[in-house]
Amino acid sequence: MAYEAIEVRKDGAITWLTLNRPHNLNALSAQMVAELEDFLHRLRTDSTTRVVVMQGAGRAFCAGLDLKEQNRGSTGLGTTTTDTIEVQRRMSDLTVAMHRAPQPFIAAIRGPAAGGGFALALACDVRIAGESARFNAAFIRIGLSACDMGVSYFLPRTVGSSVAYELLLTGRFINAQRALATGLVSELVPDAEVENAAAKLAQDMLETSPLGLRLTKECVGMSIDAGSLEQAIAIEDRNQVLCVRAGYIEEGARAFLEKRKPRFAARA
């Protein structure tokens, strides 16, 4: 599938995924949703990509749903309740696919990440913000519920319930400085440094073993939802045994003793 609304660029084991509708602040159109679906479907079996960096072209990360497309008489949201449910699920399945993908996602954010763009940013595992970044659950300001595309799942787990309620019940914007203070983003840098910061973080991830990186993302996601300490530890124990049996610990220990970076095999 040839992409137009997104751009995919591979840099070794890092894949750069750019939302590429800068003239509309990278708003989510039907075409962009379809292209993201295709990319995420292919990603699950892409053994050459170990980390994905998501960013927006131009001055925005993503302004959310393309309301201009809807106002032009498009039936993009469906003409019946059943149609609308199917359209809604296609959008929300994007964040589910990102969450389930074996590769960590890094969001490199400049400008607004609003509505569906906020959801995409939250579905990433790590968020790095430029000084111009700002976020809001715009859905509630256009007559919808603020809880959309996984926002009600990710946001309270990221910033706690009080800040989550504030943002969801009002649709207020949160700027980059407050986003850093609340833990919504893990790093705040000048706009010009966002890509470099994301690339450095991705490179740090690539210095780990392929299996260890994949299982760590899986384990953190499962442990957040674990019903008990014992359930979380059971997953941790399984993952450590798998990494040991794969042979990565031998190179890791040798590199530590020799005071060098490990050279992990691509596959064990």
C-alpha cells in the first residue's frame, strides 16, 4: 500500500512514522486511519523494526479528527448507528494495536496533540515534548464524551485521577511545562531538539537485547493491569527465564565484566 497521509522511514532498526497532513495540522482523515491500520498490521510481524518513533509533519503532532472532512458532507462517521460504531472501532483499534505492538513507541511531539492526536500520543510508551507541545481531550468540546480511543484508560494511569478528571471534564489544554510536571511527558526539550532527543532514546533502547526489550514492554503493560503482586511477578519470572534460555545473559554479563557495551545477536 502506498502511503500519502503518513510517511514511513526506516533508519536501521528504528522506524520513523510521520503523520503527514501538515496543511490540516495532521488531522485524522479516513485515509490516514486506513494507512495507520495497514502500517500497524504490518508492524506486528516486522522483525527488522525494534523501535517506532511517531511524530507529526510541520507545526503540529495531530489536531484530532478532521472536522473539515466531516463538514464537507462526508459520511466518514457513518449514516447509521451500526456504521458509526464500526468507524469508531477502527479509530480506537489504532491505539489498541500500538499498545499491543511488540515494539516500543516513542512520541516526538511539537505543537498540539488534541483529541485523537492526544489519544495517539498517550498510546505511545514514552513521550518527548518540544516547548510548543500542548495537549487536550478535545472530544468533549465538540459534543462528545472526552473518553475516546483509549484516553480514559491511558490518562489516569499516566497522570493520576485528579489531573485526568480535570482534563477530561473540561477539555482544557495542558502545556508542555505542566505536562512534564505531571508525568504526561518524560522529557521537555526545545522544539529543534525533539527529533534528536527521540533518536537518542531509541538508540538507548537498541542497546538492549531484542527479546529483553520486547518482553519488557509486554511486562510493563500487563503489570499495570495486574490484579496482584503475584501476577506481576509471574510475568517477570517468565520473561527472565526466556531471556536466560535465549542466551542473551551470557553476552550481557561478559560485556559488563569487560566494561564495554554488549553486542547482542539480532535473534537468539
